[in-house]
Amino acid sequence: MDQTSPPLSDLFRVFGRIGLLSFGGPAAQIALMHRELVEARPWLSEEQFLRALSFCMLLPGPEAMQLATYAGWRLRGAAGGLIAGLLFVLPGAAVVLALAAFYAHLGAVPLVQALFLGVKATVVIVVLQALVRLSGKALRSPARWVIAVLSFVGIFALSLPFPVIIALAAAYGFATADATPAPAAPPARRAKTGPVIALWAALWLAPVAALWALAPDVLAEIALFFSKLAVVTFGGAYAVLAYMTQEAVAQQGWLSTAEMMDGLGLAETTPGPLILVTEFVGFVAGFKAGGLWLGLAGAAVTLWVTFVPCFLWIFAGAPYIDRLAGQPRLSAALSAVTAAVVGVIANLSAWFAAHVFFAEVGLWQAGPLRLIVPQGASLDPRALALAGLAALLLWRGWPLPGILGALALAGGLLGQLG
């Protein structure tokens, strides 16, 4: 524990507030934590906060949730890490579950579909905004631009799996990094790394094995897929959505592209990490296979295999953060992965835009090439108008939950007008 060790009741109070107010994506969530943990109280120093953030960005999974977990661990050990991490996730998870159940029962009603047209149009603009913001930070050299373009072509035209693209980018960044030794780092804090890894790996994988042996097929498939996703979720939810759409929509058939976009829109309106969209996917997959109770089981399994690995990464790696954060090859690998993520998000933008703005989207194939081809005659002018309104409200600085609500109402009004 750190020298400043607040009582657990203070951790509950502060991280509970962070969990309830963590709207707006990782940038806003990290800023909120900085204000609460560094500026408002002397729990972490600026240097500790930035080192931890750099380390969390090297990990798969939601960096803001993992940063909260690390802060809790630094302050009160494993108990503090569990309190901080769980309070960051659970409020949003409860809201997403309620919204997913509502959606599963009423999503096919024409009025609800009209409401979600505004949500989908907003999602397209939000993803484009994330693409522009990230590309400005990540593509600062010709090599990074090449990585981004190759990643876009690989996933958009060749349907390469997302993990392959990330692995190739990381390998390139690691191999081409400046190998100049880093300044001497402080020694690692005392840790029992082996037992920690064994415990959390067992908590993660033992239920997966049990589901594979005993549970309905859909739960086992959910557990296996989202366990794999937990290892490759570099670059945040927008990046991994492309891979999730590839697998959950095209391969497994758990839900449609339109339903995936609806789920992302719902997740955007809740506190907590945006990766909670996986809970929506797990619920809908289970609900379609066996009704409400299987949907609840699917959501629970998805949450377990999405977030238990986050605790594994942090509790195993936290004692070494001061040493690892300054390694040049790891930083270069992360930089290359971030550039690849730009290309992946560009693919996600094109995919979503095609399916929101056009009622019919075909597929053109030639050898290894597979390209989506929107049918021009099926262009939906209502979706274009709603996207324009969403872009205007974002430019005017409206908060995202307010924009989603306004666009849902606008979509419903357009639906009533025919």
C-alpha cells in the first residue's frame, strides 16, 4: 500500500462517485479520476498517475477501469483494487442490463426502431469524431500512416482478423524501436506474482471450462469468444467493435449489424467503460437462444470473462509499473498498435455509415477481396439529416447523453411523419 492509505469507507465513497459520474468515454473518465485522486486529495502523485496510465494503455481492456483498479490497489492493496474496479463497472453494467432487456422485448416496435434511427446516426458521428481525434494523436510520422492504411485495407477489404492486425503492428513497432537503454528504473515492489496469476487465471478460466462442459452451447460460445476478446482489446471499444461485429454478426449470427449499433448507442448513454457494449451482445445472444433467463446468464458470463482478466493484468503487473512504463520497445509497440487501431476504427466508420445511411448493402468479391457495396437507390435521407444534426450538436458542445436523447426524439418524430 501507499503511504497515504485512506480508510475503505473513503474508497467506497470516492470510487462510487467516479463510477456514477464516469460518462463520456475514457478521456473524460481519466480526467475525472485525475481530479479526484490527484488534485482533490493527495492519494496519488502526478508522476504515479501518469506512469500508471501509460502502463494501462499497454494492456488489453478498458484503460480507465484498469487505472481505477490500480489506484485502489496502490492505496489499499487487493481489497482496494477490487473496490475501485468493481465500483467503476457495476453502475453502468446494471443500467446496460436494464436497457438490453427493454430493447430485447420492444426493439422491433416501429416507434422504437424510429427512435433508434437517431441513435444510430449519432453513433456514426461519434465514431468518426473518435477517428479524427485519435488519428491526430497517433499518426505523427509517415510510417504510422502506412500502418493505419494497411490495417484499414486488411480488415475492410481482406477481412483479416483483428488480433492478427494488432499482433503484426506490435511486432513491427517492437522490432523497429530505438533500442537505447532506458534510464535506470526503480526496483519492482515486493510481489507474489506467481500465486496472483494462478489465482486470477483460475477465477477467469475455470468457469469457462465448466460452461464448455456443462452449459448450453450459446453460453460456452459466449465465454470462449469474450475470453479471447479480453486478450486483444487494444485501442478501446471502438477498435474492438469491428472484430466483435465480424465475429458476433457475420460468424455467430448472434445479432445484426443494426442491433450492434443500437447496443453501442445504449452503452454510450451509461456511466462506466464503453466496452460494456459486450454485455449487451451477450444478453441479446442468450435472449435469442432461450429467452430472458438465458439472456441474463449470457450477460453475466460476458461481464465475468470481460473484466476478471482486467484484475489479472493489474494485480500481476502493478508491482512492476514503475519499471515497465519507461521501456522504449514497449512504448514503440503501443505506438504502432495505436496507429493500426486508427485503420480499424476507419473500417468501423465505413461499415456503420453504410448500414445506417443505406437500406441495402451488397457484397462484392474477387479472390481475397471482399468489399461492401451500398445500393445508391436505398439511401435514407432521414438518417443523413439526423447525422447532420448530431454533428451540429457535438460541435456546439452538447453532452453525449443529451445528444443521444435529442436525436432519439428527432428520429421518433421523423418516423411519425412517415
